[in-house]
Amino acid sequence: MREKLIAVTSRDGKITRGYSSDNQTWTSPEDKDFFTSQIAAASLIVMGRLTYESIKTHIKHQQGRLRVVMTSTPQDFQDEAIEGALEFTSESPKELVKRFENEHNEMLVVGGSKVFTDFVRDGLIDEMYLTIEPLYFGEGKPLFTDENIKIDMAFNWRRVLNDRGTLLLKYSR
């Protein structure tokens, strides 16, 4: 199974404007189109609790497209779970990959900072798609929670997504 990280940041590396979890309106339409196309093609999508809570009203659940929410308290979300479409787990990234490696070709990791950090720290990301919006926030959540995290990936390509200079970068191991 291939693990793919997809994120959008400001030029100063923030995935949120400020520290609110509900503020993704700053991303460009072009990034939203790319992200939507990746979600539509994925059968397994992994995210953290804060990411889930910020987007849960926008999710269209479908059988055959499993969303897994990583949380230290999965029991708090039992009423929201949908068999085959939405589950909550306290498993580690390694445990998740092991559980799904024979069921899916790809795992799409979509956020947030802690989940990104945990997957990278465990050496589980094979591809990274990073959109950089031409904005500076100064404050907000960084892409990774650990400033000393190391990730060694090769640059594959870049695309300029719009006239504002939004960049989409692809890296792989």
C-alpha cells in the first residue's frame, strides 16, 4: 500500500490561519479542485480528530470510501461511526497501515499536524503533495508539530495553479 500525504500551507508553513480548526476558507479554488479530485479517487482517507471536526458537515459518506479518524478517545465518537464509511480509532499509524495494507492500494493522509508528524516520524509517507498558497499568517498550526522532524524525499514536479502563484509540489521516496 502507498501512503500519500496531502496538505496546503501558507508561505510560512501554516496549515491554519490562527489556531482555529475551522478556517480553511483561505485555500484557492484550484487547490480545492486538486484536493477534491484526490478524495474522489481514494478508497481510504485518514485524518485527525480536529480535521474531522472542522469538515464533518461537508463530508458526503459513501460505501467503498472509508474515512478513518485518529483520536485518543474513539469511544467518544461511537454514535457518529458509520460501518464501512466512517470509523474512529486510537491505533498508531503503523497499526493502521498494517490493518489496511491488503485491503487498499493507497492511504490518503489529509491532516492535521499531529497526524502528519506521526506518519512522517514512522517513515510511512511514500508521496507528498504540498500546495503552497501565496499568503503569510504569522501564527497558526504548522505542517508538522515537531520542528526537528526529518523527511528525505525527492522532488518530482511543481505546477503553478493560478495567476496568484499558488504552487502544487510533489515529492516521493
